[in-house]
Amino acid sequence: MSIQDNYLKNKKNIFFSENKDIQSHREKLINIFENNRFDKKNNESLKNINLKKFIDFKYRYLISEETSVINNNQENIYSIVSVNGQCSSFKDDKIEITKILDEDYNDFSKNNTIENNDHFVNLNSLFLNSGFKIVIKKNNNIKIKISNIITDDDLTIFQKNNYICEEGSSLNLIEEYENKNNSISNILNVIKLEKNSQLNHFLIQDNSPNHNLIITSHSSCKKDSTYTQKVYNFSEGYVRNFHYSELIEANSEADLQGIFFLKDNNTTNNKTFVKHLAEDCKSNQVYKGILNDRSKATYFSNTHVDQVAQKTEGYQLSKGILLSDNASYFSKPELKIYADDVKCSHGSTIGPIDENAIFYLRSRGMSKIAATKILISSFINEELSSIDNEQMSEIIQKKLVRYLSKVK
Amino acid sequence: MFLEIKDLSVKIENKNILKGLNLNINKGEVHAIMGPNGSGKSTLANVLAGKEDYEIINGRINFKENDLFDLNIEERAQEGMFLAFQYPVEIPGVNITPFLHSAINSKRKRMNEEEIDNLSFAKLLKSKASDLGINIDMLKRSVNTGFSGGEKKRYEILQMSILNPDLAILDETDSGLDIDALKIVTDGVNKLKTKDNSFLIITHYQKLLDYIKPDYVHVMVNGSIVKSGGSEIAAEIEKDGFQKFQ
Amino acid sequence: MNSETLDTLDTYSKNKYKYGFVTDIDDEKPKKGLNEDTIKFISLKKNEPEWMLNWRLKAYSKWKKMKEPKWANLSFPEIDYQDIYYYSAPIGFEKKPKDLSEVDPKLIETYNKLGIPLEEQKVLAGVAVDVVFDSVSVATTYKGELEKLGIIFCSIGEAIQKHPDLIKKYLGSVIPPGDHSFSALNSAVFTDGSFVYIPEGVKCPMELSTYFRINAENTGQFERTLIIADKGSYVSYLEGCTAPKRDDNQLHAANVELIALEDAEIKYSTVQNWYPGDENGKGGIYNFVTKRGLCAGKNSKISWTQVETGSAITWKYPSCILKGDNSIGEFYSVAITNNFQQADTGTKMTHIGKNTKSKIISKGISLGKSQNTYRGEVSFLRKADKARNYTQCDSLLVGNQCGAHTVPYIDSKNNTAVIEHEASTSKINEDQLYYCRQRGLSHEEAVSLIVNGFCKQVLQELPMEFAVEAQKLVSISLEGSVG
């Protein structure tokens, strides 16, 4: 079914469709799709994507009977189960969770500058059917774990979440995406860090082959705030991780990292983009991937330094290991720099596992497979050892072992 | 007076580093400044050389009848001031020989002396290098690039001997040197000493002063000189540390 | 930034272009504009065979359907292809003069002023020069000596007449006319350029050189160069270019094709110093150049070295197609932009054969209000077993109104191939400046020294005669005062 047909048929089920402004905005978006379609040739971020899946989908959404759970089981630790992208409201003195439907949408959408350039974000705006807003109140230090559950096959989730870390707050956020159904999740996270706040954001992605996850985030950092994002992608289905950060006030920091493990015919597309718009800011963009069988990956990274953003430090690294001669990796680490007092660099290496290292380990009596596995683990050792949460570290280790067991 | 520092107060990023410092150096004298970390020794060296990060809030410096603050970095160098850096910076791709050649000629130009030609310079460089036990191959390399700590310091002394300064400031030249390297470096300095030039040696340890005999030793603490005297002070510090001066 | 840096920058921006004079010489031009008649006029002037004219017309019909590539980080007003002269020749050049006594003395004087003497006795020892003035080749030196070795070094016009088999076989074989709009345009209207053929096993004993000069106003220069190195041969080729100062922008869209057969090596060096426009961004050459080399045979090697300091706009990606097993591609580049110059330059290394290797060293320096972009693509195709690439691109920013950008595309489809890429962007190091000045060098000298050091990895790849010139040019592009 075409995007337009989907829209016309399901219009009344989509959020905010009674709002005139939003309606006309959505009609504009439909026009963009009609005129521009998905131009694979001139839009490299669409490389390797099976577009048919995302253009000719059939819209279907269920408000689940199961209610979502918010649990404040220990002090400062919250467990949330989001069902089909929805979450019930909750409020205490540290945190406030509201449904996105309760928000003033105009307010909600104002800061969305990435729209129009990204068709998948446009699709999210067009079909929005779920989402929530979480506010961490001033000077609180809390942990949140969110499990994202989808209840049925063939659902199309278009979810938009808003995270606000108020001044001086600190949030540890772990999100799990482990879905077995044949469905599409298109999630947009809009994240705001107020002065002197901190967010450590972990995304653990481990979906089955039929599940498609498109996750986009747009974070902005005010003075002295730090946003750290770590993506662990073990999914056997398609995942798109596009993460944008804006450092809008001085002395803020964005750290966007990811590792992915691909096999069979799987594909992943990754992008990180940091805009330095103020002085004395730092950014890191580091992605590492392991590709087996016929898998394909792309990674685009971009450091943009505005003219006013003096004393910027920006670092990028992209690394890939190809385990099979049918795998392919495309990387484009871009620097766009308009200020002179900067230190920016990027490095990129793509290749097989170091043969000399394999030889060395085999000469010590290790089998070739064992040596390969050890070297893969060491390739991502830094990312694994930096997890300070024991429980999470264990989860990730297990997933790594599962992946390695398929390496031959 | 050859070098006269009067009531010098200097700050960097709103932090006062030098606080009313006084120091006089005459022609032919060797002065040593000793002090604990953070006392402002390196700041003094950099202020003398003209580094631009500092704000002079008070005082004056006369050098060979010039108001030093009227001269920029290169003019001071051309007037005969030389700073042997504590951490000489690497300049990749810039070959040592032409670098030093342009340096010596800019000095000669200012002094209205004839410029030295390629050939004579190469000769001069080679002989000075062999005096300091510097391998000729090192002269084919880029400035300080890939040098070990000891090589960098030796190379600073080589430059000093080529440029033949009136006032040489040695900023912690002994740091990071083993005893053999220290000997080579200090031998080089001693060879350069004449009755017409002066040395200001900045050091943390007394060790260096076993090899270069200073005429005066000053103790610097918290941005000013708290005690001056002969080499007996160095021995005192060696024994008791800086504690009692603080 | 301190005031001295600003002063230095100010001196730099008043860049004086010493090659900006105009030679007052009568020239012959067709009507302005591009149509079949223009192409027929060029072909007739060149006395070309019919197959060549048809080749041009075919390219023209392709061009008509094409649009300019838009992906570069450049902004400029639309080029009006109907407001350009496509051919300009000093009068009396229907036939190339046999020797210098037939050449207009004004022309000889022009080249003397440019430092390119045409009289053989004065020619730089060991460099054979082909000189192209607007649309025609005016002189080729050392021809006889080269002929003895079987080396063909002549203008492409002459090659079309005398060596049609080689032209038919190789022209457009590396850059198909339909590749993109500038290659189609060049294929349709190219006027002159150089042709080189090195026979099997011959190592060319001297540097071959072409010197390009745009003189006439509103004239585009569309030269075409074709170099073929047969099995086991070697050639080093140099290209230099200048143009007068003019207020209008002039279009330069050259095509250069290199073919290296088995065990052959081609070294191609360019010092591009087209008029860059004035300090307000007025005038200057639009330089849209396609350069591509094919390592066709086993163990062949193509090496590009470029020093790009001129042109208002530079759009240029000298590339290598590494088809033969064990073949090697190299790209060394220095690009300096000042005032309102814009450069989008880099390379493309396509690894097709086994064991192929490529190396990319790019140094970009931005000053004034200029924009400088490195854009490069390295791809390993499925069969490129054990292929390797090493890329290093560094950018230096001098002043806070310019931009430095790095856009690498890295595509690996082979799991035995290894690619390594490093890049950095920074401003000129204050500690290095302080150190140099403490030794008595002026601020301006220190900047020039440090920048030259920054470029050294590339400059040392140039042939001796050129390296010294290039170093001076680097300093001149920075300081603008010529000794």
C-alpha cells in the first residue's frame, strides 16, 4: 500500500490528526514523498536498504490490552515496560512521565530540525501513533530501564519520545529492544539536556530477523552538560541507528558510540552527526562493526564545527572487520569545519582480522576459530569493559557469545 | 645594567603568577633560579622570551638598553636572547638546517651583519654539531621531530651555540636527562661561556649546578625571589628542600 | 587571535598574482556559444578527419542531455555556455610553426616572462616542453631527441593526424565522453593538449612538460591530454598553468587520460596556478578538470602529484583505476585556498585487481574567506584480494573565516583488503610559531616555514626542477609578496 493510501485510510487513528496545522504539515510531507520518493541514487544514506519494506508497508496499530508498568522498586531506579510504544503516566518528586497525547503537539514538534532531510523521520511525523515524555527533575540522580515490547505481528509503530534532563540532573537510561514479531518500529527520541545535566544512554538491540527497527535520536546539550550514547546492536533484523547531537552551549559534550554484529543477509545503516555550535565543546563518534556472511553495513559520521565554536575537540573513529568475502562495509567519516582553533580528527580502518595475530595465537596452540573469536572480542574490548553496570555487562557478554558461536 | 627586572608582576587567566619580582644580571654572569614546581620559574622564562599568553600588570624589564616590552618575540631573539625550552616543540617537515640558517641570518640582518651563505653555514653547523657529539644524520631530520628527550635538549644547545646569544635562558634543561646526556649538555654550555654573555639557568634540582657553576643562586617561591646568594644556597636546598623558604 | 597574526593574514590576503599580465596579440575566434557549428568550426580549423568530428558531435549530443554534477561543496553562478568562446588561436596558427623563427616574438616574450623559455638552448636541461596558448599548441621542444627513442610527444591535434590508430584506440577509453557533463563538454570542444606515447621498454630520459596559458578574454580552455605508457616503460610528466588577471570568470575544463600497460609507470605532476581572482573574489578561473589513469596491466603504477594554489574554483579528482594485478595508484596533493577561492579536490582509487595498492596524502590549507574540501573515494571491489589503501588527509586553518572540510568515501567489498584512513584538522600550532620566532624568524617567515613543512610529504614527490618552484609558490600563496 502506498504511503498516501495508508495515510488516508488511517488518518483518524493517528495522533493529533484533529489539529489543522499538523494536518496541513502532514499533507506537505505526503507531497514530498510523492514528488521525491526515495531517491536512492542521490541519497547515500539509503544505501543497502530494502526500501520496498518501508514504502509499501501496511499500516496497523493496536492499543494493547496489556497495560504498561512503571516500577519504582528501589530508590532512584525505575523499570518501565513500554507496550507498543505506549506508557502510562507517572509522577513523583524526581520524575514525571506523560503520554505524548497529553502534550501540546505544537510545542512538542518545534525543535525538530532534522525533519525533511530524513524520510524516515518524516514517516514518523506522518503516522505518529505512540510515545511518551520523561522529565527528570532538577538535581536528581536516577536510573531508568525501559523494555520495549510489541504485542503482535505486522504492527507498525511510529513512536516519538521526549526526554528532558533538567538542570543538574543525572540519568542512567538503559533501553532494550528485543522483539520477535514481524513488525516495523520507527522511533524518534528527542533529548534535551539542560545546564549541567548528564545522560548516559544505553541501547541494547537484539531483534529477530523479521523485525525492523528504525531509531533516530536528536539530542541537544546546554552548558556543561554531557550526553553519552552507547548502542549495542546484536539484531538479526534490520536496524537503522541515526543519531544527531547539537552542542548548543559552551563546555558541553556529546559522545556517540556503537558496536554492531552482523551475519547472514542482515543489513544495518548507521549515522552519527555532531554539530558544534558553541565554544569549548567536545565530541566523540566511534562505531565498530563485525560483518559475517553476506551482511552489509554503512556508517556515516560527521563533525560540523560552526564559526563560533572555537576550541572544539572532535574525534571520529570507524572500524570494521570483514569476516566473509561476501560482506561489505561503507564508511564516510566527514569533517566540516568553519572555526580555526579546533582539534578534529578521524580515523577509519576496514579489513580482515589481523593475520599475524592469528598466526601468533595459533603458534601458541590455539585453533584458528578460537583465535578468531579472541581477536573479535579484543576488537571491541574497550566498548565492553567500559560498561560499569554488572548486570548489563553480563547481558552483553551473553549476546556476544551467541554471535561468536555462529562464527566459523 | 645588562638585564634588569624591576617589580615584575604577571598574570595568566586571572591568576597571579609573578608577584613583584626583581632580578639584575650583569654581563659575563651566570645566575641560577631554583624553586619548587609552580613557583613561576617557567613563566619568568616565557615572559622574558615574549610569549603572548601573559598579562604584564606591573613592572619593567630592560635588556641591553631596550625596554623589553617594546620588542616582540623575534626582535628579542634577534637582539641576542635565547630560550632553551623545557619541552621543545616538534615541527614536522621543517628541516633543521634551513631552519637554523634562516634563524642566524635574521639575527645578522638586524645587527647589520652580512648574511652567512649556504656553504659556510653548513660547515659551521657540522663543526658545532660534532663538538656536541651530535650525529650528522640528525641534521637531516625535521626540527625536534622523533627526537628523544635527550636529543631534543642537545639540539637546543646546538642551536644556542650557533646563534651565540648574549643572554641564554635554560628552562629546566636538565629535566629528563640521564647523567651522560647531562654532561654533554653542560659541557656545551660551559664552552659557550665568555665574559660578554650571560646565563640564566632555571632548575628544580641542584644536580645541574654541579656541572655549571653559577655566580649567583636565587630561590624563587610563589612568584618572587625570596633569597639570593652564592652556590652555598644550592647545597642548602639539596639538603633541606624548599620547605624552609615557603 | 593576536594582532600579529591578523597583520600577517592581512598581508597574505593582498595576494599579488605575478602571472596576471595579458599578451596583446591578434587572435582568431569563432562566434561565441556552443552548437554543432562551433564544433564543426573547431574540427575544420584543426583539419580533422571525419571520424574525429563525428566523435565530437556524439559527445555534444550527450552533453546536451546532461546536467553539471552538483555534489561538490562549491557555490558559483550558473555557467552560461553560450557566452564563451570555444576556440581562440593567435593568428597564423592554422599550422603549427615548424620552428621558433615562425613564432610571433610577442609569444616568445610571454613565455620568457613566465619563466618558460622556448629556445632550446635556454630550455631547462632535461625537460621537453609542449606549450599551449589558448587553444593551440605553439611549440614542442626536444622533439627530435625523443623521436630517436620512438617516443611520441606532440600536440593532440598532431596526433589525430599522424597517429589515428592510437587515438582511436585510447581516446575516451579511460574517461568516456558520457561520464559526466564536463567530460562530455571537453570531448565535444577540446582544442589542443598533449599526446605522449612511450614505446615498450623505453624509460623516457627527460621530464615531459606541458605549459598551459589562457590569454584571450571570455575564452574557455578545453585541453585534452592522453598519455600511453606501453609495457615496461616509464615517463614523468609535468603540467603548469597560468592565466591573465581578468574580472570575468573563465572556464577551464580539461580532460587528462593516462594508460599504463604491464610493468609501466606514469608519474604526473601538476602545479596549478591559474588566476585565482582578486581579494574581493572577483574574476578567476573556474577549473573543472577530469583526470583519470588506468593501470591496465599487471605491476603498473600511476602516481599523481598536484600543487593547487590557483583558480577561483577548483573541481578536480585525479583518479586511478587499478585493474591490473599488483598495480599501484598514488595521489599526493597540496591545495591552498585564500581570499574567496573554493577548492573541492581529492581522488578516487578503484581497486579491481588482486594485490593492488593505493596511497593518498592530501594537505589542505585554508586562509582568508576560502573553502577547502578534500573529497576522496576508496573502493575495493569483490575480486580485489589483498588490496591495500593508506589515506592521510590533514587540513590547516589560518584565520577564522575560512572552512576546511574532509569528505572521504570508503567502500570495502573484500574481506582480505585493508584500508586505513587518518585525517586531522587544526589551526596552525601556536607553540611552533613561538618556537620559530624565539629563534629570530618573523611571524610571516615562521608561518611560511611551518606550512611548507606541513606540505613536505607531498612536495618531495615532485621532480627536482618543480619542487623548488612549488615551495616558492606555497610561500607566495601565503604571503602575496613576490621577491
